[in-house]
Amino acid sequence: MTADPAYEDYVTHNVSAVDKRVVLLGASGTIGRAVLQELLARGHSVTAPVRSSSSLQVTHPALRILKGELSEQSFLSEVLSETDAIVSCIASRTGVGEDAWAVDYGLNHAALEVAKAVCTPQFILLSAICVQRPKLEFQKAKLAFEKELQASDLDYSIVRPTAFFKSLSGQIERLRAGKPFLVFGDGTLTSCKPISDEDLARFIVACLCNPACQRRVLPVGGPGPAMTPLDQGKALAEALDVTLKTRSVPPAMMNVVASMLSLAGLISEKARQKAELARIGHYYGTQSMLLWDEKNGRYSTEITPEYGKDRLQDYFQKLATGDETLERGEHAVF
């Protein structure tokens, strides 16, 4: 049961059939590729600016791929000319400070400034649910841009998804090799409502043509119930048809590692980056990817909206049989 039944209405009611000219930022990323396919399937025309080194190879009569650097204003101005909407799925690769502020904030900020100059009316931003309690640099960078976007005159939608299927699948080779599934504490410290790339893409694209989604921050998870890391380990073991063994990692260990690396970081940039990665690991290991209930001071599965039909258990089955391949980001916890 969804916490907000209206979420399913975003793709079934009050959605116009207008085809829009969309600029998709981050089209070569994991979520970006899913959004690109959904945009084209829905009849929108898409301009996808990518780096010169990008391996994005999609051909479609309604798709235009432009190669260049988003940090260059002249390139952005060319990309955003005569555009109805921007969909931004860009995100820093590592999540560490300089990278986060350059990408999560900087590139989005540059796009927004040009969008305002050329009168682009709509901006849909893929953010993250973890910005509601920011402790890390990439969260602060994302939140800083969210605030700028909300202060603009554009019709915005800020989509804050919970955990992605792929980010929860990194231990599949450990289990295949007979190794224990690693968990923080007893494996029940946190929980989330994982959402698939395809369901998230449908949700994002639906925001283009539904007034109910405009000028709103939209947290969204996949179909419940919420799953703890221990639940995820059980589901992965079942998909692989192996006996689940677990090994506990004390959450404080990541803080100790981060503190030691921070000291080394006084003289080493590489150590500073590793310290931030350790803090990222600790955060994801101790904070639920659910909506924060301010009134009761806790993460709440009850008020975290659900959307879509894909379930993590089915994704694990596809990984186990080889019907899916795993591509993960650089700051997965394990």
C-alpha cells in the first residue's frame, strides 16, 4: 500500500499528451540511460549533451547527441536553445568534496543560469532522499542546488529517490564465493524501499506533463514493504540458492577509519578523499533511506511514498541467472 496513493496517478491521471523538446543531462549514466529510453518511448524529442569520451550509443530519429563540456557556457547555450524542459540526472562519480561541488552543484547551477537566460520553462532534478539530513559534502552540494532551483521562476520538480537496486547488489560475488554477507550491526539498523531504474525513469518522465508534480519536492521509493540489509541478504541468498552467512561490521569502525584518514589528509589529498568515502560508507550503513518524520524524530516507512511494480527480489533473480548485469557506482557501501 502506498503512503501517497496519488503517486500512481502521476502516470495514469492528469498527464497531458504534449510531446516536449527535452534536454537530458547525464544521459550516459545508469539512471540517465533509463530516463532516455522512457523519454523516447513517450514521444518526446531529446537532446543529450555528453562528454567527448562518452560511450553512449543510442540511435533514434527523435534523439540528438551533442558532444562537449557542460562547464562551457557556449556549449550549454547551444544545447539549451529552443528547449521546453531540462531533466538533470547528473551526479558526481565519487561523492567527495571537490567532485561533488563541481558536478552536483556546479554543473546544475550552470545549466540553471543558462536556462533562465534563454527562458527554458521547466527543470526536473534527480536528487536523493538522503539530503533531508545532510552530513556529507555531496548531500550539501545537492541541497544547495535544490534551494537555488526552488528560488527560480522555473516550474521545477525535485525527485528524491530511495535506494537503487544496483547499489544494493554489490555482495553477489561474495555470496557466490561462499563468503559471508557483510552487515552493519545486526543487519537491521536501517531500511529502505528500493526502486528500479525503470520505475524511477517512468516517475521522472511523468513529471514533465503533470501539473501536480510541478514546484514540488517528490520523495519516492519502490513498492514496499521496506527492507533491511538483512532482508536484502536473505533475498540475495535465496536467488543464488545458497545458505546465508553474515558477518557483522561495527558501525563505529568506519568512523575510526575516517578519523585516521582525516589526519593523514592534512598532507595527502588522496587520504582526504578516502576519509570522505569512509564517512559515506558509515552514513549509508547507519541511516535509513526513508522519509524522515520530523514530528516523531525517526525515519518512517509509513510515510515514505511507494511507486512502481519492480521488486528487488526479482532483480536479484535476474542477476543470479545472468539476465541482468551489474554496474555499480563508486561509493557503494560494500
